[in-house]
Amino acid sequence: MREKIKRKKNLRKNQKFEKVFIIIVVVVSIVLGIGSFFLFQQINSSYKYLSPLANSSSMTDESREVKKSQVEELLLKQKIKFDSVSASSSAIIVQFEDDSVAILSTKKEMKKQISSLQFILTRLTMEGRSFTRLDMRFDKPVIR
């Protein structure tokens, strides 16, 4: 009989211990989860995100003028007649006398683009075709 009472007491103690242990594990898990969440938020907020859109101030006025004068010089050297040259942050726009426009990329080598422009203009002249817009910013020029 005493053994039964001892067993019951031990059983109750074990059950009590299990309940306390489960409660402690749950509380520790919650605390670690919340702590991890705030730590992740802190780490994540320190990263700088880059915008996929071009920054309008990526080229200074001075570098635009240099690019513009470089393009004008190359156009004159290749004997390409143009009306005006203007520069933006990502492109250089060449306006021709017949109101057609060529758009050159500032990220590509200018000599190659001007040489390609010369070739395309010569080819279109031989074929008797004209264009309103020639976009050289892509791998293959787009003619409209």
C-alpha cells in the first residue's frame, strides 16, 4: 500500500515536471522567435535597396557636355550631317536636318556607335529609305 502511494506521488511529480518543462520550452521558443524576428528586421533594415529606375542625376552637367562634344566631333569626323546634339542621363540624342533622330547610349563606346550609325545611314540612303527614329541603345539598332 505504501508503494502504491509512493508510485502515485512519483507519478504526480513526473506529470508536474513534464508540464513545467513543456511550459518552459514553449516560453523559450516564443522568446527566441520574437528575438530572431527583431534581429532579422534590424539586419534587413541596414541593407540599401537599389532602384531599378535610372537615377536622373547619374551624369553631371559637365560629363554631359563632354559626351556631347565628343559625339559632335565624331559626327563631323565621319562627315555625318546633323542639326543638333543633346544629352540626357542615359542617352545622347542626335537630331538630323530632316527631323529624324538617332539615340545613342552613354554606356557603350561612342566610336562604335557612330561607325554603326554611319553604316546604317549609308545603307538606308543606298536603299532609298528614310527613318524617323534610330535607337542604338540596344544590341541591335531599332529603326522606325
